[in-house]
Amino acid sequence: MSFDKVLIANRGEIALRVVEACRELSLESVAVFSETERGAPHVRLASESYCIGPAPVEQSYLNIPAMISVAEISGAQAVHPGYGFLSENSLFVEACESHKLNFIGPPRKVMELAGDKLKAKKEVAAIGIPTIPGTLDPITVEEAEGEVKKIGYPLLIKPVLGGGGRGIRLVRNSQEFQASLQTACEEARVSFGAAEIYLEKYIENPRHVEVQIIADKHGNIVHLGDRDCSVQRRHQKLIEEAPAPLIPTETRNAIHQSAVDIATALGYENAGTIEFLVDSEGSYYFIEVNARIQVEHPVTEEICNKNLIADQIRVAMGEALSYTQQEIEFHGHAIECRINTEDATRGFLPSTGKLQINELPGGHGVRIDSYMYNGMDISPYYDSLLAKLIVWGKDREEARIKMYGALERFNVEGVMTTRDLYQEIISHPMFAAGNLGTAFLEDVGLV
Ligand code: ADP
Ligand code: ADP
Ligand code: MG
């Protein structure tokens, strides 16, 4: 089960982060890149690298045969999938397994369950953990009316295989429902390859609270606390923090325990996240399992002093977790801003151009996870995440103030970024008070 060479089936900041983790563990790393990303830092820093195709993701970073070929040619024995791309693709896990490659993530059967939101929801409901009222099977157009009557408005139409906040539609009345249903199926088919959708009661302005878990191959499962990711636009996270502010200890403990129970019931291995919504009454509900490392994992690393990528690799090698639940200590507060190359004043339209870096923040408790370099071309082919700016403070207020200053020094030109919006959010009295809900940005008119 041990290995000494890891293929990184991803790009951007997470690919670089995995290269660095491999170095720390004295493992060799194999990078892949598309024709336009030859100059990327993960390519330069990896032990070796291979071009896997043209810029469009279908021909490069989503190309399973190309990934497997690179593993074979380079002699890599393990694959780290990062997040996005192939990270939750059970066909990819299967391809790795059949080529005797150690997939650094959960086993295929867990991936299949977690990837299908309804299957996961059923499993979770079966162990008595609260789920949001809604249909437990994909609905057909004919059944829809009857189901809607049971759930009531407002409700959400959600794609069964959804992810990244895409394809979720809010419906407030029956006229809207009729107009949305067909489009939602069509959108789900185009985005996720299956038209299946389901309905869920819409919880008004909930908080998004999630729990990081990690499990080894010996039955040890721990949680590494929670994160709040309520600052969203279009169901996509913009700012995350750990721990979630203003949660009563009793609720927090119950959410942590539910996450561990869910991971146990699923037979989970490696790192993962269990997502919940918390309503205005303080009740919490499971929403989904993310069977991979997440974008926002650094805020957890900062408060519990762990290297989650290195831990993922270690447990994939068959090592037992080196810490028990009791040994995990939490310190202070961390906040992350996802700095995107987008024009926040024009509907978050992706912005492209040649990046000029004028100044970057640094110092104690300031971390930038990025792959950017001066003069790089920001192309339209990939996700608009440019950098994750992460700060740590002894408490939330210290972290918040530090973030404001760090954003001020995050000074780049040549492309539009969401930096200014983050300064507005960070200094907003509701954010300062920790009074967050997923409708916050819309309610205060910031998006
Ligand atoms: P996280 O909770 O880790 O922030 P996100 O849902 O924001 O996860 O997704 C992380 C990355 O993966 C983003 O770049 C997002 O666009 C991408 N992503 C997530 N799910 C999918 C999917 N089903 N298909 C394609 N890309 C996805
Ligand atoms: P994805 O797989 O696209 O990440 P999720 O089910 O995790 O989808 O939901 C993404 C976001 O959509 C949540 O963080 C939340 O803001 C919103 N959301 C999802 N389900 C509900 C719901 N039933 N009520 C209110 N908001 C919801
Ligand atoms: Mg989610």
C-alpha cells in the first residue's frame, strides 16, 4: 500500500499544495498540465510533469485515459485528485482501482453514495439524523404536483448529481414551479449528465455549517471541528471561517457527533466534509457529503494546526491516524476569502488578462494559497479562483481586522478581482457581529 510517487490529477492552487505536501513527505510528485499551463508553478515544482492535452477541461483535466496513461508512463502508484474535476467521479476511482493506483480519497462505494445526493440523504435519514423535508426519490414531471403539495412553497429544485451550487432553483409559487421544472431538468442533464432532480423545502436564510472529518483504514474516524460558509452568492461559497460563530456548544457538539456518525455509517475513509444547514431556530439538517478535500480546508488547518493534505496521503498509505479525537486542540479563529478573477459589479462576470502583482500581504497569521505569478495569463478556460487569502487571529475580531488589512495589501492589476467586495463584506456590521445567513449578501444589497 505504500508508495513513493504521486500523480496530481488537478491544476491551480490545489495542485501546487499537493506538490508541496509530497515534498514534505519525501515523495515524488507528477504534475499534469494543459497546453496553456506549461508555465504554472505546480509544473515547475513537481518532480516531473506531462502535458495532457489542449486547454478545454474535457480534453485535459477531465480526461481519464490521459490521466491513467501519465500514471503508467511515470510509474506513479497513487493519485491525488484535489477538488473539482475528477475528484468525485466514481468512474475515475474505478479506473484507478483497475490500474492498481492508490486513489487518495474515499473508496468507490462511498463515492457512489456521496455523489448521489438522494442516496446519501436516505442513508443519513436511516440513522436518525435530521434531513430537510423533500422527495427521497428523483421526481417525474407527472408526480411533481403531488409532491409540491406535501412540501409546500417556497421550495428548491435540486439536481440529484449536483455540485458547486449549480442548477439549484428557488421556487416560490406554482407559476414559477411550472416554468422552472423543465429548464431545471434540462440544466441538470447538460451540467451533470443526468436530468434527475428532486425537491426540498427551502429554509429561509439558514447558516451553512460543515464539519471536516478524516478516517483511516483501521476504523478510526475523527472530526476536526466546523466551518461556517454562509457568505455565498448563487449557492457558492465566497468567505469561510472556523469555528462557526455564535453556535451554542450543545448544538455544535451534536453537529460534530452527527458528522462522525454519518462518516461511520458510510464506511468513510480519507478526508471529507459533511455539510449541514442550521435554521433560525437552531435546528440543523444534513445536506450533503463532499467526498474530497475542500477549497476551504485551510481555515480548519489553521485552528487545529494540521496538514490535511499530508494526512490524506498518510492514511491512503495505510498509516493509522496519528491523533485521537481527544488529542485535537482548537486555537483561535481563521477566515478565508476566495479571491476570484471576476467583476463583482457586473454579475461576477469572469475577467481575463495579464496579471500584474503589485503587493501581497504577509506576516504572522497571514497565508496565501495560490498559484499566481507576475505576468501570468488569466484565461477563460478554468475556474476563476485566483487565490485563497487566509488569516488567523486569537479570536474572531482579531482575524477580521487582520483580514481587512491583508485585503488592502492584496494589490493586483490586469484583471478584475473580488477583493473590494470582500473589504465591504468584512467591514459590514452584520459580518462583524457574526450574524450570518446564506441570504446575507443579497439582503444587504452587496450582490
Ligand atoms: P467546496 O465546498 O470545496 O468549496 P465547491 O462546491 O465550491 O466545493 O467546489 C469546489 C470546486 O469544484 C469549484 O471549483 C467548483 O466549481 C467545482 N465543482 C464542484 N462540484 C462540481 C461538479 N459537480 N462539476 C464540476 N465542477 C464542480
Ligand atoms: P452543492 O452540491 O451544489 O454544493 P448543496 O446541497 O450543498 O449543493 O447546497 C449548496 C447551497 O445551497 C447551500 O450551502 C445553501 O446555501 C443552499 N441550499 C441547499 N439546500 C437548501 C435548502 N433546502 N434550503 C435553503 N438553502 C439551501
Ligand atoms: Mg455543497
